[in-house]
Amino acid sequence: MLRAAPLDAVMRTLADPTRRAVFERIIRSDEISVAELTHGSGVTQSAISQHLRSLKQAGLVADRAQGRNVFYRAERKGLAPLVDWMSHYGVFWRERFAKLRTLLKEIDP
């Protein structure tokens, strides 16, 4: 089986709204357990575990076992492929904002 490119894996993983919500909760915590992620989410523990497995495979989270509990934390380099891809479009936005700035100066000197 071909391994997906890191950017493809990150985008595919974050395309799911529930998975994005789980990732957001992990980002807001230093570490969070599966039980904490499940509580109040409206999603079963097995579904949360499946989402966590996908996030881990994409390199977005790391885990740490402590006894019977597993704690998850955001992986700092996980979003790097997405950030790198988006940086290519920074030129586009800088040019657009420069043109807007010029237009606004012409309208209201």
C-alpha cells in the first residue's frame, strides 16, 4: 500500500468535523485522556479512539500511557505540512493587501 504524503494525511484527517473538534480539545490542553475527550462530546469512546488513531497516524497527536489511562497531546510538528503548503499562498495575499492599501489611499488620501 502506498503511504500518503504528509500533507494529504493531515488534510484528510482534519477534513472530518468530529476529528477536528477532538483535535481542538487536545490543542487546548497540555494533555487529555480518552475519558475526558469522550465526556460531553456526544460521541462514544470507541469513536473517539478511532479519531485519535487517525490523528496519531497523521502525526498530529502523540500519546502517553499511564496505567490504564492513555493521555494525548498535540504534536508540535504535526501541522507543519499544512503550514508549509499555506505559506506558498502568502505571496498571493500580500499582493492583494498591497493593492487594497493602494486603492484605499486613492479613495481617501
